[in-house]
Amino acid sequence: MKTLIILAMCLLADSSLQAQEYLREVLSKLESVKSATYDLYSEGWMAGDTLPSSVSKVFVEEYRNPQDTTIGSSFLEWDSEDQTRFELGYDGTVSVYMNRYQKVAEVNDFSNQFLPVRLIQPPFFNYVTSIIRYTLETKDNVTREVKETEKEYYLKLTIDEGVEVEFFGKPFHFPEMSFMADPIMVFEIWIDKETGLPYKYKRELCGSNSGIDECSNVKLNTLPDKNFDLYALVPEGYELVRMGEKNKCDEEPFKLADKPAPDWTAVNMQGDSVSLSSLKGKVMLLNLTGIGCGVCQLAIPFLNELDKRFDKDKFQLVAIDSWGKPLASVRNYISRHQIGYTFLSGNEQVVIDYKTGGFVPFFFLLDENLVIRKIIKGYAKGTTEKKIIDAIEELLK
């Protein structure tokens, strides 16, 4: 009988007053959430993946913050296993992120932002509130679908505006980005019938990536009024650094210049280990990249051409995913972007040894003895390409 009930899903048409009225009830309940604590399980997926490329779990304290006219919420994230270990927070003015690689607390006061929004992921209940409010009020080109099963309602919202639409307290339409081939956005929300509140959502940028967030062990309106000092949560021994300002950590990778490159061991697409020391004898451009990095993706056509430009007996191009994505995700990424140069699956050790702090892309030019001769941070079409080509040609003279 249960199977029959689930299979006989009740489709509520978009024009149905019943569907819209139900979503208004959900929105009203969400707007009554002044604070919440919950465990948050997250998955990240790249297009074509059969397994998630990233998985994480944190404990969250979320607060309604009417003084913040941007996001409208403040939050703290803690390690799920050790809830005294602070990971990330936003107080309505600044965010603080704990960079464990470099032992720094990265402070973002949003003074150097290039868009009229604060680029920070809002907490769960804030985020789904924005999506449902948009669903009810928008005049954008969208389609809506609401389904009912025995225990939950399911909302699917498809946005076809020609650009990416995201929610930072309010909906924001991003400018066109050249690496986005299909900027159709799909948001799915699962709503528990018993509580009348969402417990899971999926966000998908068609043809690119998707993410799933699911909360559990939810407790509502039990926290005191927001009264926390982000700076007081930073552990002893961590340096406070402001995003957009140079600090000693930014200089660390460049101290490797004219020194032997740290050896590493990564995995090729056949699952075999490859070490840097085994590649001695040619000039090498080592690209530390990250699957899911948009700027890194923009560099792929140039790197494909660069790989063909120089004599294979004298030059080699090697890229390493330094974000530790699963091998299956790396294979999928190579296939989807038609990467023709050597691309390996790495881990956090290469980030530690090359002192990049997880920043990508980084380019390290090595001579035939594996000594680092030039280091380039970031990628800008044209200017970065010229720097790389000129440096390679100089080494090959």
C-alpha cells in the first residue's frame, strides 16, 4: 500500500492555487525561524559524475540577523566531530574562514568585492527561504513543479534567464560568464510534511555542477540572540589576514624560486603512481589546478595548444588536481573538457609542499633538473599566456 501511495504522486499544477497556498504556508513557517542548529551534510557533483566529487559535514548555528540588509542571517560552522573546532562564520559584517593549510584566519570585510552582493553561501534556512519567496514572486522565465508523496512535498524550480541566478539573501542575476555553456539553473527542495519545513535542497547549474545540502537533528529557536565575536573564535597560533591584502602567506610559494621543486607523487588516469622525480630531464610546466575552478577551466584551451607548441623531447606539461577530487571525477573532467596534456590526481600534500594554500591556478616552470625557475599565480587570458610562453622559450634556448 505504501508503494502504491508513493508511486501515485499527486502533481499540483503550477497554476493551482493549492500549490501556491502550500508554498506560502511553508514560507510563513520559514520566516518564523529566528535561529536554528543542525548537522549539515553536503555533496558536490560535477557534470557527468557518477559519485560526488566532494563530501562534507558540519554543525551549524544559524541566526536571523535583520541588521544585515544583505544576507539577512549570521552563522557559525563547526567541525561535525569536534564542535569546539571553528571552521567558518559570518556576523553580518565580515566572514572568517579557517585556512588549515596555512594556519591563517581569512577575514573578508567585502570591501574589495567586484559584484553588488556578498559572495558567501547563506545558511540552509536562509537559502531555502529566498528560493521559495522567489518562486512565489518572480516574473523571470521559470517553470515550477510541485509533487506530493506520503511523507513530503517536492518543489522543482527551473530558471532560464540566460545567466546564472543565485540567492544571497535576495536573488542575483550574474553577468554572463564565458565558461558557462548552459546557464539554466535548477533548484529542488524537499519539504517534510510533519514539520512543514524544508530539510534538503539541490542546486544545479546545467552542464556544469550541482550541490546537495541536507540538514538533520534540527532544533529551532533555541539559541540566544546573536552575540558572538568571530575574532575570539580564532585559535591561538593563527594569523588574521584580510582577503585582498597581501600577507606573508601570499609570498610563501614564491620563496621556492631557484630551489629544487618539492617531490610529489600523484595518480594517473590508469590508477598508477607518478612521481615528479621520475619526470626529470625535460623543461616542465607544472600546473596546480582544481576541478570546479572556473578560471582554471578558462585556461584549458591555452594549455592544450601549449602542449603541442614545443618539442616533446624537450618540454612537458603536467597538471595536478590539487583539490583532492576522486579519480572518477578527474577522469570525467578530462573527458568533458577534452584535455590532451598530462593530468594527474593529487592530494593536499602538494598544496602543503608548494605552499599555495589551496589557491588555483598556480604555474611552476621547472628546468630539466627540476629546479623551479618561474612561478605564476592565477590566469588572465593573454597576459598570463605571454608570461608562460616567454619563460618557456627562455629556458629552452
